[in-house]
Amino acid sequence: GAVVSQHPSWVICKSGTSVKIECRSLDFQATTMFWYRQFPKQSLMLMATSNEGSKATYEQGVEKDKFLINHASLTLSTLTVTSAHPEDSSFYICSARVGLLEKLFFGSGTQLSVL
Amino acid sequence: SQELEQSPQSLIVQEGKNLTINCTSSKTLYGLYWYKQKYGEGLIFLMMLQKGGEEKSHEKITAKLDEKKQQSSLHITASQPSHAGIYLCGATPRQAGTALIFGKGTTLSVSS
């Protein structure tokens, strides 16, 4: 099946710094990728929809200036957490769809810890 | 807003026993997906259901979608320790091509 690669798997950073997370579709082109956030023992919450070549669509309550999304190519989307704070600590996971009604493949996720 | 309710929230079964996890929506779904996750790791795709009344099986796991496309169940037969994890149902509520929304998950533990 299709593979979505996410990097890094985990990152620890100081408060105030920015962190970039990459999501790559390895064997298919993904015009749309999705970014989710997950807190311990909770479900995945959609943050934004990343569209290749255009601006991302953010869900209500998600700060677009805080969570910068760039989808510059058909195989790469990046999420940058700017000026990270401890409350941004979470598990971030990306996904990509193959076709409109096909499976949604997920990356392995990134555990972010902000000190 | 669209919500998916999953039940039970957690489940402990003895190895070899059968179990069922349910996922319910208040609105008709365009597609229903089942994933397995170990917390802190990615999601493993299990099955996708699109048609009312559809049923799919893979090894010892069977998923069904009701005729109204509002409720799905995931059934595991003769559970094994390898089945332990978090099971998430996800759905495309509005139209094809949109993101999935997820239920809160069911944590399954299998005791040997």
C-alpha cells in the first residue's frame, strides 16, 4: 500500500523556538494532505487541510500563524509550529489520500515536547 | 457538527474471546474507516466501508456498515494479545475527498 513518511518521530525543543515537521508521500502524489493533533488518550483532531500549491484550510480554533503549513510539491507537506510553548506539546500526525474515496494513509506521527 | 461516538471506551477481554466495538454517527456517512493505533505511533489501516449493508473481513476482524450508513461495528473473533491497541473509527461526513473525523477510540486489552 501507499506509504506516508513523517519526520522527525519525536522532537524536544525549548519554549519560543520553532519546529518543522515533514510529511512525504513516498510512492504516490498527494494533492491533499491532512494534519491532525492528538492528546494523550484522546482522539485525533483535524487541524488543517493542506492543498498543493494553495493556502491551507484551517479548522476553527487553530491558529494559522502559529501552525504554518506549506505544501509546495505533490509529495511534501510541512507543518511548522512557530514560537512553540509547552501547551503545544502533543502528538502530530499527517495523512494523505489516494483518490477521492480511497484509503487515507497516515504517517507514523511526531511527538513534540516543548520545555 | 458531525460527531462519531465509539463504544465501549475501553475493553478488557480474555484471550480467545470474541468482542465487538461500535461506531455511531448521527448523520449519513460517505465512508467509514477503521484503524488500529498504539498510542504515540501511526495508524494502521484496517478496513474501509462505503456501501450500506457492506461487510468486510480480514483475518479475524470483520467490519460491518448498516444500511443507513450511520452505524458500524468491528468484530474480532478469538482475540489474541496482538489485537491489543486503540481502535479508531473515522468517517468522511460531508463529501468525498474531505478529511476524516474520528471517534474517541476504544482501548482494547487482551489478557492471556
